[in-house]
Amino acid sequence: MKVISGTLKGRIIKGYNINGTRPTMDRVKESIFGTIQNHIKDSTILDLFAGSGNYGIETLSNYAKLAYFNDYNKEAIKVIKTNLQEFKLEDKSIVLNLDYKKCLNYLKDKKIKFDLVFLDPPYDLHVLDSILDYLSNNNLLNKNALVIVEYRKEELKDNYNSLKLIKNKKYGEKLVNIYRSDKDEDE
């Protein structure tokens, strides 16, 4: 895995072989980042199932303000911290080692809001529908926030309250949905 754009372009991201993870293919990442590129600068990011930190590192390479990396896998957390240290991104990163539900509750309690959220859970969890509902109902998204979802064999809706589907693309068996928050949850 490589950083595909920005200040770290071409740098190798460690963690391709973390047990229990499924790295995003570069062509999928390129397509996603082509779509979201104009939303990255100065944004606050959540990578809820971070794995190696691939998505968050890519956003920081493209001038995101702050990235939250969460994974329940302790091996993944070690790799994320190693990658962040190697790329000198620790000051723009917060790494959490929580179950995804506890992480979402923690972020809600801290009143943290995001501009970009990446959701790429293990395919057999089938939790995306409930996570999208939670994000849209619990004041975690800024106006025009984007939520990028990678999945397979899960039924997802086109709308989750303020979240509206703006793009859907298939890559082999993998599907990618991009949702936009059409209003600030405080409104």
C-alpha cells in the first residue's frame, strides 16, 4: 500500500498483512479520493475501522486538519502508531483502541464532529446500517460531511435522516457508497 497523493505521495504504508484486516485496493482508494479531494483540506476525519491507517494517512497527506484512527485490533493499533510516527503525523492524529460502538459513544460524549468519515468494517459484521443511523442521529457530522462506506452483501438505504447517497460504485464484489450530510445536526 502506498500513499497515492499529497505531501507523502509514494510513501509505503505498513500493515498490508495485519491479521483480520482487508486493505483497500489502490484503484478503489484512487477513485474514492478523486471524488472527495475537495473536501479534505482543513477537515476533521474519522476512520472507524482504521486497520493500517491507510485512509486517515491519505487525508493527512492532503492537508486534513486532524484524523481520528480507531481499531479494536491491538496489532492494527501498533501498526497505525508506527506509520504515524514514521510519517511524522502524531501531532495531527488521535488513535483510539475501542470497540466501534464505544468509540462512537465516546466521540458523541466529547461533542466531536467530523467532515469525513470512513467506514470499512469486516464484511461479516453487518453493522453499517446501524452506524449510518447513529452518525446521522447523534450530532457527529458537520454540514456537508461525507461518509465513505465500503461493503459487500449488505443492504444499505439511500437516506439516513440528514445523510443522502450521492455516489455508488461497484469494484468486483466490493461496493462503495458516499453519503453527504445535507444539514448541520444542530439546525
